[in-house]
Amino acid sequence: MLIIERIMPYFMLLAVLALERKDFKRHKDVIAYFNQHYINTENFPKKLGHKISLAQSIREDSDYDDEYIASEEKTQTQIETAEELINQVEQYIQDFEK
């Protein structure tokens, strides 16, 4: 589950940005662009933007805090966010291809 928690949301956002041939080197730039061009324009639900921001914050905590231990509740929330994002992105790509 660590893969879903830490990597999946980032790559799902990259999949959306790839449709318009956008790419960024840093996670925060990907998220900022996604929020500006996809969340703020309501291509994706605003609540998903908040969940992505929370997921990024937890990712940073786990990367930079040597003693960080995610609670079971936070881990479950991360998994649910990843699953929701996967579903939303799959639907967006299907609609984009029509």
C-alpha cells in the first residue's frame, strides 16, 4: 500500500497533464498546475483538490521526518484518495478521448 500512498496520486496527475503535453520536475509544481487548471476550473471536484493536498503533505512528512509513522486511519484515507483519484482520472481520460 505504500506505493499507492506515496506514488500513485502523483503519477495519476501526470497522466492528466500528459494529455496536454505538460510536465514538471517537482511534485509541488505538478499539483499547483493541476489545481489551477483542473480543480479550479471544476474539471475535477474541489474536494479532490483538498485530498490531493493532504496526500502531498503526508508524503512530505513521511519523506522528511525520520520518525514519522502514519496512523492506520491516515493510511486508509490515503488509499481511498488514491482510489478516488484513479477513478476520476480514468473517467477524464475516457471523456478526453471521445
